[in-house]
Amino acid sequence: MSRNDGFTLVETMVASVIILVVLTSLALSVRFFALQTRKVESRRSALVIANAEASGFESADTLPDPGTDSRTVVLTGDEYTVTNRVLAPSDDSRRIDISVATESGGSIKFSRMMYR
């Protein structure tokens, strides 16, 4: 007569390993999601800064002088390096290159043409 009142040690260990694998993959997925969310938020903030820079140029009464300007901006506790480069293809136009780099290495870059 055999008694079958529970699980054997081998069955318990196999179930434990399966649960461990599932929990490990879940933890890695959550970590990846958190990192990606942080990167997206950082790029969104960089885009907000770049748009503010472009609006500042567009609201000026005169065309900006050619040259390069760089400074650091802090937004939501993160540091961003803003670089503006103004080129003068002609006397009545300017090409403005705006670059916003995050401390994590990502960046937003775009150009605008302005005419008098």
C-alpha cells in the first residue's frame, strides 16, 4: 500500500525553479521598462527645452548674430546642455541649429531657418 499525501522533494524543487525563472524574468522586464521610461521622459524634457529656445529666437525682432552659444539648463532635477549655433547663409536669413544633450548621453537636434 502506498501513501500519496503530498509532493516529493524533486517535484517541489522543480516547481521552485520554475517560479524562480518566472520571477527573474518579471524583475528584468520591470527594470527594462523603468529605464526606457526614464529615457523617454529625459528626451521629452530635452524637446521642451529645444522648443523654448526656438521660440525665443522666433520672438526676437531682429535676426540673431552668427555664432555659437552653449549653456547648462536644469529641468526636473536633470542637467541639459543647450547649444545654439547660428549660421548666416545670406544677409537676410539665418539657420539656427539647436542641440539639447542630456546627462545620460541622449540628445535632441533640430534646425530652423529664419528670414527677415
